Amino acid sequence: MIKFGTDGWRAVISETFTFANLRLVAQAIADYVREQNDTDPSVVIGFDTRFLSDRYAAEVARVMAANGVKTRLARADTPTPAVSYAIVHRQATGGVMITASHNAPRYNGVKLKSAFGGSVTPAECKRVEQILERDLREGRGPNLMSLEEAIASGLVTKFDPAWAYYEHLSTLVDLDCISSAELRVVADGMYGSGRGVIGEVLARGRSRVLNIRHEMNPGFGGIHPEPITKHLGLLMSTIQSGHWMVGLATDGDADRIGAVDAHGNFVDPHRIFALVLRYLIEKRGWQGKVVRTVSTTRMIDRIAAQHGLPLVETPVGFNHIADLMLQGGVLMGGEESGGMSVMNHIPEGDGILMGLLLLEVLADAGKPLHVLVDDLLATYGPAEYERVDMTLTRPVAKAQMVELLLEQAPDQIDGVAVEDIQTTDGVKYYLADGSWLLIRPSGTEPVLRVYAEAPDQERVRALLGFGEKIAKSA
């Protein structure tokens, strides 16, 4: 019943995500950590604001302690990137983050982190699964120690990951530049573990930050804590009613970002990625490879090409970007869902960092966000984007779906010639007018995703309609 995804395990609370199952998973993780370092194994454990997340984190710490793994346990809910940075800062063997990220409130999960701070590789994830399967097959239960005994013995230490993380962010973001602009910002924590963080980082400057949805609310106000248009109505109305300059929203564990301009319009991660990338190249003079996932805007390609920088396209999933960041030479990497990172940072999506960098872009330009977006689109667009998720009634193998889509590949879509077809992840059709259509099965849900980017919304709808039709027939 315990199935791992790309970076760990997610399941419905009290159905599959139970204390008993969590202990089994924690034991497998402890065994894996000891395989990696049997002389001085250590982990960092953090958690988000979901129902029982603090209790789940403590339970994992009990298992780690019983297996002789030194553990630093966060005192309070903390953003995933702060926990990931703590792994590197404390030179831990690995880490565990109790979170289901942007998923619905009924879910919780375990994100596994490697010593480099990013998500474990698929091979590492598979190894933990193998250990778990072995334990279940042999009827081996988890080792347990009381939390009080673990703390008294020094095997578990409670700590605050925030301040070292904040100090690190100050080396990546020009906080003085942001302060000088005296920005008026609404920070929407979406009731997640990023609540209040942007305000804390900017507290010593002259920015005015209004925190909304920053109270503890494990039910997330009945929404998915995902910073997309349909969940940001409160942020949009707050911006408009109070004449604020910009709004920033982070997801449930703050590794993703979305924004709202002064007019209350949603600014998606594609545009945030492009604005920050352009700034880092033109204002800071950064050089290096630019990495984007297959479902991310081609404005990134055009920015990279204009400045003579190599562009690498990867499958969906930040782990693919992280692999390249670990090799070095990556200026910036990102994906359409809002996970982005930059050089000199951990190879991990970081909504807090990207929100702060976007504020620096605004402060440096001295112009409103909507003006910067208009200039971006005039220079590297136009680019309109949309995604449709189709719930599948039966499981579908990605390889089989790709084969069927290739067999039905058209010469043209809506009267525009198909110039190229790529199968990096699913099937992506590149059209002569610069638009594209991507059809791919989700790696974590029984869903078929259809993505499209085109010069205008009419073309986007036409592409999506074609994509949905061909996907259904396949």
C-alpha cells in the first residue's frame, strides 16, 4: 500500500498515511542513512502546517534515535528549502520533510532529502523502497525510542533552521536594493510553512509587508495550498482593495511561488522565471547554462539565445534540474509549477528565494510588475499559456501513450505546420508559429496533462482542444 513517487511518499491521512506505516517508512530511511554513513549518521527533520505534521515528524525522530542516527528536529513548521539548506549547513547525511506540498489538505507525505540538500535521486528512492519491502517481507518492525529519552541522550536536538537559511538568502538577494524601493507587499502564506517568512526576511528594511493566510490552519481554508489563479482570490482582492504594489504566494511547504501584480492579475511562474533570469543576466552579469523542464515557456529559450547561453530541456520534475545543478555551471533552473533555483544555492525549488528575487527585480527597475511583464512579452513573447488535467479512468503506461501519440502525430494543428516532435517527457509538438503542445501522463497522479503555449489565448484554446481530443482517442 506504500507507494513512493519522485521524491518520497504521499498518501491520505488516516487511510494509508498512518503512524504505523510512517514508522515502517522511517525505519527503511534509517537503514538507508546508515548504509550511506555507518560511522556518524545524521539527519535533519522538518515539517509543514498540515494536520499532525509535528507529531509525524517527532515519530520519525523517535525511529531515527532508536537506530543511532543523530537527529536535528525543527522546533516549528518550516519551509522545505530551509530544511534542505540545514542539511547542507549541518553536513547531515540526509533529511526528511513531513509535507504533502501543494496537495489537498487530506494528504500528508514524506519528502526524502540527500546530503546535497535536494530531493533524493530515483535510485536512492528505489533503495529505500527495497529496504521497506524487505522489512515487510521479513516481518521486521521499526525500532523505537521515546522522544524524551532521545532528547536526554543527545540523539535528538530541537533547533530552528530559519536563521541560517535567512542569512544564506541575504547572500543571494540584494536586500538593500529591495529596502530602498520601499515596496508595499502582500505575502500570502496560503496557511503553509512559508507563512510570515518573507516579512521576517525583510523586517529590517523599509518594505511594508502585509501577511495574509499566515495563521495556523491545517485545513488550508478548504483549498489546495497551490499558488495558482483559482486559489488566490483573497490575495487578488487584498491587492486591489489596499492599493498594494505586488503580491507573493507560496505553496504548502514554500518550494513554489506565484505572484499577483498591482492590478490583481496573476503572474505565473513562467513569467517570474523569465523576469528573474533576464535580470540575473543583464543586471548581475551572471553566465551559465539555463535549464527548464519540457512544460516551461519558450521565452526562456529566447532569453538564453539572445545572450549566447546554452539551454537545456529536461523532463518534468525538479530532480532533473537538480542533477544538472550538481554538475555545476547552471545559472538558473525552473519548471512551470513554480519550483526554481539559481547558482550558489541548494539544488532545490525555493519559493521564498524566488519571491525575494522578484522583489529585487521590481526595486531595481523602479517600475510596477505589470509594466515589466508587458515589456517582457513585447521583447520575448507574446506567450500565453494554459494547462488542462484530464482524470484517467484507468492506469496508462507512459511509453504506451507516447507510442500511440506518435502514431497519430499530425502534420499541422489548427492550420499551423508541426515542425518538430520531441519525446523528452510525453509528446511535445513544436509548431511553425513558435507555439507548442505537450501531452504527458503525470508521474504522481492518475492524470493526463495537456499543456499549450501560443501567441494568444485563442491559439492556446485551439491547441488544448486538439490535445484533449487526441489524448482521448489514444
